[in-house]
Amino acid sequence: MTNLKVESKVESGEGKLASLPRAKLVERRDVTDDLMVIKLVPEGGVFDFKPGQYCTLGKEGVERAYSIASAPHEDFLEVFVELVPEGGLTPKMWRLKVGDTMSIRPRAKGVFTFKDNFHHHMMLSTVTGVAPSISMIRHYLHERREGHTFYVLLGASYQDELTYDRELSSLAVKYPNTVKFVPACSRPDEDRNVGWTGAKGRVNAIFESYLGRFNLPKEDTMIYACGHPGMIADVKEKAALAGWNFIEERFWKE
Ligand SMILES: Cc1cc2nc3c(=O)[nH]c(=O)nc-3n(C[C@H](O)[C@H](O)[C@H](O)COP(=O)(O)OP(=O)(O)OC[C@H]3O[C@@H](n4cnc5c(N)ncnc54)[C@H](O)[C@@H]3O)c2cc1C
């Protein structure tokens, strides 16, 4: 990351998080009432991470993990957050405005990262679970790499929750050998999805048909599943039964 400097004072009410580094909110995009994409610049402008890892953000004494959607070369940390109305942190995040700060643990964590030794990468996610895939793809393309293919199957109940669909659609057109994108709505008949012409059904119910449609070789394919624990549990069971390589990142426990 470049040397964007954040002048931040520790805010009152931070309690046990008061001694941690801060990250400043530099952009906020409200996608729906309960989804937002925010960009943060950490103090000193430097935050090392591998695409697919998560950072730990905090506010007013509460910390949670967030997968990073941006790539390491970008000047900000981008995270895609869903509001949990009764949750400890996200209601506080919804009150944030540009210029406010959050605490950030100094180290990124996680092993849900790009598995280079496979040529085919089937990335299954629900809503905010797309973040690690975005980071991996942005990084891969920034490095001008070739020879691997990302098959992104992104699911949501409603089309307006798909959020990174424009970016993924345009990358799929620009880099057809590297990015394939399948957005899917699980409630196609509801009013909010009027006009929907893409795939229909839950990611866990349709991914096997896309493994077949893309003719993916089992021994050279990694399946990544990220987001909703119910989706992941079902994919894991099906993938394990059929002998696919599989890794997961669950955002919460059911
Ligand atoms: C490795 C990792 C990466 C994560 N990355 C992201 C991310 O990129 N974006 C993101 O929005 N969240 C992500 N999460 C979830 C995040 O850490 C928080 O749990 C979430 O934002 C809710 O925080 P909260 O304090 O408001 O609610 P909490 O007080 O943590 O949770 C309240 C209840 O809601 C459940 N819950 C948590 N998240 C959801 C949800 N999305 N939908 C329904 N129920 C939920 C919890 O299990 C709990 O029962 C990630 C979690 C992990 C472990």
C-alpha cells in the first residue's frame, strides 16, 4: 500500500481497543439498507495481507473479523459488511461516517487464500462472502498472471444484493479465459427480483451443475466456499462425497 497517512486520535469509549492502531473510513457506499461497502486507510497506510485473508476491526470495545475485498496493491482496505440488527458491532458500524475511525489489529489472518497449484478455482459465495474472491481476482489480474481460471458463482436472495456483479461481469468480458461469472438469485419469483434473467436457486443447490457445465477436472480444481454457514455445510458434504478439493470460510456459526 502507498503511504497515505491517517491522523487519528483515539476516540472515547474504545475501552480495551484504545491501544490498537486505527483505520480511517475514507469511503462508504450503502448498497441496500443492510449492506455496505466501506474503504478504510490504516494508520501509516501500511497493512500487509494475502488476498483472501481477513482483518479484525473494532469500535467501542467490540471487535469482529472482516474478509478483505481489496487487493494488496490498493491504497485502502475494502470490506463488504452486512448489518446484523441485534449484533454487537455492525449497528455501531452503520453509524460511521467518512472521517471516523475504527481499531484494526495489526495482522491479517486466515488461510482461505489462493491455492496456486490448482488451475481451476470454483468460488462459491453468498452476498458478503464474495469478498475474498474479489481480492484474489484483483490481485491475480494486477500481477498480469495467466493460466488459472476463476469460476465465481455468487448467490443472493435478491439481485440488488449481488454488489460486485458489475465488476465481475466486466472482468468476465475483458478476461474471458481467466474469469467466469455466474450470479444467482435464490428467490427469483419475488417482486424485488423482477426482470431477473440469471441463474436461479441457492449456490449449494446449483454448484454441481456448474462443475459439469464448465467441465472441471476434479484433480485440478479447488472449490472455495465462503459466507453463509448453511451453504458451506451443504457444499462441503456434497464436495467431500464426490471427492472434490474444498476449502471454506464460515462467517458465523449456526
Ligand atoms: C473469518 C471471518 C470473516 C468474516 N468476514 C465478514 C465479511 O467480510 N463481511 C461481513 O459482513 N461479515 C463477516 N464476518 C462476520 C463478522 O465477523 C461479524 O460476525 C458480523 O459482521 C456480525 O457482527 P455483529 O457484532 O454485528 O453481530 P454478532 O454479535 O457477532 O452476531 C450476532 C448473531 O448474528 C450471527 N451472525 C453474524 N453474522 C451474521 C450474518 N451476516 N447474517 C446472519 N447472522 C449473522 C452471529 O452468529 C450471532 O448469532 C466474518 C467472520 C469471520 C469469522
